[in-house]
Amino acid sequence: LFSRVVYGARISLKVGGMAVGFSLVIGLLLGLISGYFGSWIDSLIMRGMDVMMSLPYVLLAILIATVLGPSLENAILAIGIVRIPRFARLARASTLSVKEQQYIEASRSVGASSFRIIRKDILPNIMGPIIVYSTLSLGDAILGAAVLSFLGLGAQPPIPEWGSMLNEAQKYITIAPYLSIFPGIAIFLTVLGFNLFGDGLRDILDPKSRQ
């Protein structure tokens, strides 16, 4: 059990990292396009994000995982898809506040293209909150993947994923409760660790939040 819990950490961290990485790339791209160009492009993208956010996070992930089929890869994709709107809205809000700065106007005045302005001037200046939110999202992604695996929609036995281990341990809960306790503790400590790390990172990147 100890070796499975330890090995399961590799799987859970992989799931969290890949899911957050997927949602970060897609959400950041959509948010940059929406915030910079505005107009009907902004309305179209944000209405799509609103539709996705109108559904409960876990319910949408379960729906996607059910449609795609039970597997670890599909669980990663499902968790990544449901987190895209949050990254998109954060990137859009940050882009809207940055694009009115004078250095953006200076870049436009010398004939810089929109692609160059986004890549060189806007993107580096909005990465602070994006990095913090990405760190905080790792814990949520790991927890979401554990929920899908617990429901039988994520990692399948004998893969030692923590949620899958909790699912397998249900039938032994009265005679061997430790089979559930230790994977549960691993999930709790990992999610707590990422949340605390994200809070600390936010204080470093945004000292005003401590005041």
C-alpha cells in the first residue's frame, strides 16, 4: 500500500500538470485574443466561456469523461477542458488592464503588429496572476482527477492513482479502513501543499496583496 501511494504521487502530479498545462495554453490564447481585439470576437469567445461556466465544474468534467470513455488520458482532457474558461477570463481581464498602458500606445505608434504587441508587451506583463492561478489550479486538477477515478471514469485498475485506490478500497472500508485512509491523506496533503504554495507565490509576485 505504501509503495502504491508513493507511486500514485507520480501519476497524480502528471495528471495535474498536464491538465493545467492544456487549459493554460488554450485559455491564455483565448483570453489574449478576446481582451486585445474586443468587439464581436470578445463577445463570441466570452459567451462561449459563460456557457461552459454555467455548468457545475464536476458535472461538466463527468459529462466529458463519460462521452470520451473511462481512461486516465480522457480524465486529463476532461479536467483540462473545464478549466479553460477560468484561465480565459483571467487572461482577458489582465489584457484589458494592460493594453491601455502608454507603452502599448508607443508600440502601436512605431508600427508594431498586433502579434508583436501581444507577444512582447502584453503577455510578459500578465503572467504574474496567470502563474499564481496555475499553481492554485494544480491542487484542484489533482482533486478533480481523483473524483473521476473514484467514480470509475478516470484511471482504471491496476493503475495506482489515488482516486482509483479509494474506489477499490470501498468494499473493504469496514475490515481494512487504512486502505482508504492513506490515499485520502495523500490527496489532502498534496492539494493543501499546492494551495499554500500558490498563496506564497501570490505574496511574492504581488506584495500589495499582503497589505
